[in-house]
Amino acid sequence: MTVTVDNRGKALRLALAAKFADDGALHDKRWRQAVEEVPRHLFVPAYWRLGPDGQPQRVERDDPDWMVGAYEDAALTVQMTDGVATSSSTAPSLMLRMLEALHVDDDALVLEIGTGTGYNTALLCHRLSSQQVVTVEVDAQLAGAAEARLNMLGWRPAVRVGDGALGAVGTRRFDALIATCAMPDIPAAWLTQTRPGAVLVVPVGSGVVRLVRYEDGTAGGRFEAYPAFFMAARDAGSSGSVPYPGEPDATQDRPTSLDPHDAADDHFAFACSLVLPHTAWGRTFGPDGQVASVRLWDGEGSWADVADGTVRQAGPARLWDRVEELWDNVTDDEGTPPARYRYGMTVTSDGSTVWLDNPGGTL
Ligand SMILES: C[S@@+](CC[C@H](N)C(=O)[O-])C[C@H]1O[C@@H](n2cnc3c(N)ncnc32)[C@H](O)[C@@H]1O
């Protein structure tokens, strides 16, 4: 198969690959070659990135910054639905860390969930071959555009439209699975469609779990050390965002000793993202740059506002009660929350369980 090489942006790609190698995001020379040769700019013909005013700014092909922006190590939003980002090209260094974590052999058959722009699919096709890649995207329009770009460059992976939670059937059971949308848990179908020994690399909460599928059909593994903020898996046509509760009605107020700034710490927020997966967080900052208040809401009518030592809560779930309980369970005597790599996950036919330090370690 002939793969068309687009030499525009070549110097930017070489520089990006060299930076990733220096930063420790890239070790394998075959993945490095993929970064050097796959033209990311062709997968992001227009994108939004944060402008100097902190607002999303659309960058199109005729913008002088477009090409350079395409090779920044940043997530580039490519689709907005009702003001919410619903598809992006993931930050390349994060993609590379996840791809390397798959530890693929040359003959591996890989299932990718969340085709998006098709850039990551192209990296997989470059490292393996088109015949070894199946990719699933919930949004038919995105899938069609990604497939057209891949085909234009000479790659013809199987691009399927559907809910990635249902997985896909390959020519044989998959050796590896990578998801690029955040999952609330690991779907049962992924375990039946992968072979024993297969590796699954999946965003869960604000982290990435690396699981090994065992002989008995269960899976287990630990979270990677780095943070990851993927958009949540969604149904076709939805934005996947958690609806804001609007103005609160019935409330319960009480004092709280958990400071919003401590609760917003990245490591603790990760633990919260595991235990309260469908809960959105908003925060405000004080003049000292510290988090002054937080608001949590779960889209089911429950919310909590925390500021000045008081929590106001309403709805069927007491969200802040759960956050406080989690704080007591996971932090050490100095109030330091554990890093991501200390958490793990076990998946059985009964569902997915996250744990701290060892299977059975409760959160
Ligand atoms: C972060 S983007 C994809 C990034 C992709 N790796 C790339 O390089 O462009 C996540 C993608 O997952 C898709 N997605 C969300 N929910 C999904 C689901 N249930 N099944 C399959 N794809 C889904 C979104 O439409 C979006 O395109």
C-alpha cells in the first residue's frame, strides 16, 4: 500500500517527536517514526483553542497560526455541540503515552474507541497496518470525515459507527484496546472481544487505567501516573455534558472543615472523579489564586455549594458528604491525597471496582 507523505509541517513534526523523547513521553522508535510522518495538520482542518482572553478561538486553514497550532502539544477541539466540546484531537504526548502503554507486537489487532479526527487511528495504522486497526466512533459525521482523511493518505482501517461501549468484532479477538473518551466503567463487551493477555488502555475519571485481560475473562490493573482529561463517552446526538442544576430550591446547610482548595487538589479531584463519575465541578478563585468556592452537580437534581466553611446541599444525593468521606478514607495524616498510580481497577462480570493500593482497598 502506498502512503502519501505530506512534507509540509515535517520540521514541526520532527521537533515534536524530539521533544516527546526528551520529556519521556516517547521511547519506541517505531512510534517516533509515526509521529514524524503522520501529518496531524490534515486531521485538524479547523480547530478551537484558547485565545489570550481565555475564550475558545477558531483557527482555520488560512490563519497564519494554523499549521504551527496543529503541531502544538495541545488538545485541539474540532467539534462544538451547544457550546460544549464534543470532539477533539487529543494532546499528542498523552496519545503517545497511551499508545506505548499498549505494548503492541507487530502483528497485534487493535480496537480503538473514539475515532475523532482519525489522527490517533493514523498513528496506529502507521505503526501496524490498516488491516490491524478497527476504530469505532459514535458520531457518523466525524467517522466519515476521519475515514476520508485516512483513505486520502492511503490507510484503510475498518471505521465503524456506533456506541464504543458495545465494542466491535474483528477478524479475531483483539490483542489491545485503546479508548480516547472517558468511560464510567469498563463495558463487558470489551472483555469478550479481547484475548487473554490483551492490554486495555482506557481513560476513567481524570486518569488512564492500564488493564490486562486475564484467562478467566476478568481484567485488572493500575492507573498510569499522569493526568488525563478526556471528554466523557456519550450517546449519538448528545453532548455528554452534565446539565447544570439552575437555581437551587430545597437546601440543607451545615459547617464543613474540608477546604474547597484542598478538595480541588488534582490528586484528590482524581479520586472524586472515580467515586462520583457523573458529577461536574465548578470553582471560583480568590484574590490569592486559591480555590475559594466549589459547586458540584450530578445532573439528577443533586448539588452542593461550598464556601467560607459552609456547605449547602440539595437533591437525592448528598454529594459533599461523599466527598468528605472520601477525603477521610484516602488522605494520610498530613492531609496528602494519594497519587494516581496508587489506584487500580478490577473488572469482572459484575462490573468495575476501583481500589487504593491493593484489590479490596476501599475508597
Ligand atoms: C477526544 S476525541 C477523540 C480523539 C482521537 N483520538 C483523535 O486523535 O482525534 C473523543 C471522541 O470519542 C467519541 N465518542 C464519544 N462517545 C463515544 C462512544 N460512546 N462511542 C464511540 N465514540 C465516542 C467522540 O465523538 C469524540 O470524537
